[in-house]
Amino acid sequence: MKGTTSSRALRIALGVVAWFNLLSAVAGMIGLTVGGGIGIPLEWIEGSVFSSYFWPGVILGVVVGGSQALALTAQRRRFALAWGLHAAAGLIMMIWIFVEIAIMLVWSPLHGIYFVTGLVQVVLAVLALGAWPVPFLRRDPPRGMP
């Protein structure tokens, strides 16, 4: 991973967060498609384009879970774009939560948990891409100064 500041701890943390998000997305997909909505009232999606939780479940598994799987695969194979894929996967998780709340007009603590996991994944990925200045409080000289 040339050109990045990804330490072992950072790589492990990204892997843990991505695995958590992936497993959660797959479990949610199974619950929404095969499980018939996991007991979530259909009234929560009335007025939306969905008449059941089947397609939201498929989107959750394929888009949210798929982006996590892609990031984990790239990380495992040591592709340079892994950290960018982790950032994208975290953003996709956060967007999923925003859209879900906007459609359902309901908030639960799980929304907060998954939004935070997406945010943590983005922050870790940006740090892995080298956004952390070394030393941390270094100041650049004023313009025009050598």
C-alpha cells in the first residue's frame, strides 16, 4: 500500500467495521426478504415505491453488503484502491440510513448504530489514505517563505 499511512491497527479496525457492516447487511437482507420484514409494520413504507420489504432487502444485501464485500476483498488482496472502496462503502451505509429514515419516517437506535459504523469506516479509510498529518500538529510555513 505505497503512499498510505495505513498501520496494522488501522487495517484491522477497517476490517472489523466492514465485516460487521457486511454481516449486518446480509442478516437484514435475509430478514427482509425471506423473513417477511422481520416484523416491521408495512405501514412504515406506505406511500413509498415499495409494497413489501422484499426489494429494500435485496438493495440492502446487494448494494450495502456488496460494497462492504468489495472493500474487504480489495483489502484482502492488497489492492491500492481498498481504502477508497472502504470510504465508499461507509458512505453507502450512511446514505442507506438517511434514505431508510426518509422513507419510513421512523428512527430507531439501530439507525444510529449503523450510521456511526459507516462514519467510522469513512474516517478510518480517510486516515488510511494518508489524511493524518505527521507530526499531527505540524504547521506549514507561510506562503512565500522558504
